[in-house]
Amino acid sequence: MARMIKLTAWAAEEFGEPVPGIATLSKYAKNGMIFPLPVKVGNCWRVDRSARFTGTQGKPAVYTDDNPVLKRILEDGQTKKI
């Protein structure tokens, strides 16, 4: 039995139905919201069977003298004004 499983299979066990989309799961993996951290193997994320979703651990500090683009990214994730 494999120790690490695909992120989508893990999500079905962790979250149940409805399972978050692959883009959301990839974001969770990239941003360290799963512990132990997933590993990208080829073009597929793999995660330990016993891994847990931890979510965000805190918000980054945004200072008044920060670059406006940086502020926008830290506040709402957008790089451009819409």
C-alpha cells in the first residue's frame, strides 16, 4: 500500500462531499495549509494519508509604507485592479 496518495483522493477522505476543486486543493498545497506538507511529484500533488487540513495560520502584516501592489496582493490576492 502506498504511503502517499493523490491530493484529490486525500481530499475526498478529509472533506467528504462536495470535494474542493483541483485549483483550490493546489492552492492549499502550495500555501502550506496541509500538514505534513504535500509533495509535487511530476505534475501531481501527493500527500501523506494521515495529513490534516490546517487552513491559514495567520494574516501577513500590511504596513502603510508598503508598495500599493504588495498591499493589494496581501489584502485580497489580486495583482491588478479590476
